[in-house]
Amino acid sequence: MKKIAPLFIIIAAFLWALDGIVLRPSLYSLPVPLVVFVEHALAFLIMLPFLIAEFKEVKKLKKGDWGAFIWVAIFGGAIGTMAITKALFYVNFVNLSIVILLQKLQPLFALSLAWLVLKEKLPKKFFIWAVLAIIAAYFVTFGASLPDLSTGNKTLAAALFSLLAAFAWGSSTVFSKRAIQKVNYRVGTYLRFGVTTLIMFLVVASTGNLTSFNQITLHQFLTFLIIIFSTGGAAIFLYYYGLKKVKASLSTICELAFPLSAILLEYFIRGNMLSWVQWVGAVMLGYAIYKVARLKEGGDQVEN
């Protein structure tokens, strides 16, 4: 299973792309903090009985472990999700190229933190394929052109929120690895959603967004449920299962499947045709992800 663990991370990345292209647009009319709170709270309510059944795992956690979960909840669950949702709202889910910029910079944050926090040693070939993946992902998103920032302040704001999400999720990748060292991936998922729910409740309560619950339509509520069982809770389960068995530095490159999936979904669902440069970039990105997933360190499969 360790040999195919990166595949679970890639599948999770595809589900996250599906979330942005297909599901999240229908939540546009709701306040961003409320969207993040509801999707985490509903998921945690469903997970709560399972957490109680495995509560003995929670007792293994020490102060440092809880600190890692709090970091993941604040940055990965709260700030990262709010930032990417806000970025998508700013561009009305049309100009996704600026928003997907986050996936080009996220590895830079994650790789640096993996070295600083987890003391991970990386072979030289890793950096070669990592750089190739980042360059390829740029061409997948922007083609041969520079990012277009001429559409006004909203596009620039979306880019800034994307950068914030890049740091938040990049750091979350590293601290997620730290958080689940003593517990299984299931309990890691439960706690991630539980702590994020508590933090987001404080956010929506302090911003007055609790009064906006009556704005949620039946269609939007059903969308929340779909997110929980696919691109939300289910995706995190798959992600943590893979992350438990691979290095954080490997995981962050596998997560580049997100921008690749987003571009492909744009084509198949909305009919947006890729240029030849984007197709070349897509092939390069897929090959780089494959090579990183197969990377060996000292003759052994990369693992913990």
C-alpha cells in the first residue's frame, strides 16, 4: 500500500478541483466564513460518533501534537479554505488561472517547512522534478502568456488571497504530517474537522454571519452534503491516508494534480479548450508527478 499511497493524494487533489469547478460556485451568495463553518460543522457532526468510538487514540496526543492540529485547523481549515473561496468569489469562478496560481507557490512553502520543521532530507533528483512540476503547472495554467492582472482590483485581490491560501495550505501539509504521527488517518481527519469547526464558529460569531443561516437554500444545503461526502470529508480521508505513508515533501508535489485536474475539468465540463502550450505543460506535469511518486532515496521507496 505504501507504493500506491501517492495515488490517494492525487485522487484527493482531483476531488478538490471538482469542488472548485462544479460544486462551490452554487454557494456564491453566502458569506465566506459561513460557507467554511457549515461545511466543516456538518462533516464533524457525521464524524463525531466515529471519533467517540476511537477516542482512545486521542489520549495519545501531547501538547505538541495538539499544537500541530490547531495550526492545521487555523491555516489549512480556516484561513486556507476561506482564502481560496474568497479568491474564487472575486473572479466569479471564471478567471480560474489567477486562483490556481496558489498551486504553483504552495510547494515552495511546503518544501521549506518540511526541511525546517520535519527535518526531511531530500535527494537532489527530488528538486529537479519538483522544479519541473512547478514550471509545467505554470504553463498548464497560463500557457505562454503572463498572468493577466489588467481586469481590475478584484483580480489582484484574488491573486493575493491565492498567495495567502498557498502559504496556509503549504504549511498545513507539513503540520498535518506532524499532527498524525501518533494517531491513525481516521482520527486525524475527525480532529482536523472538529478543531476547524470550533475556530470557524468563533469567526462567524464575531463577524455576525450566524444571522445568515436563513439565507441557505435547499439546493445549497444539498450542495454542502455532496461536498462532505466527496470533495470535503471524503477527500481529506484519502489525503490523510496517503500522507500517513509518504513524506510531506512528496505529498505537496502530488497535490499539483489539483491545477491539472482543474484545467481538464474546465475543458470537459465548460468546453474551454487548452492551447498547445497548456497541453505540453499538462503532459510535463503528469510525468513530473509520476517521477516524484516513484522517487527512491538511497535505493528505498521514499517513506517515513
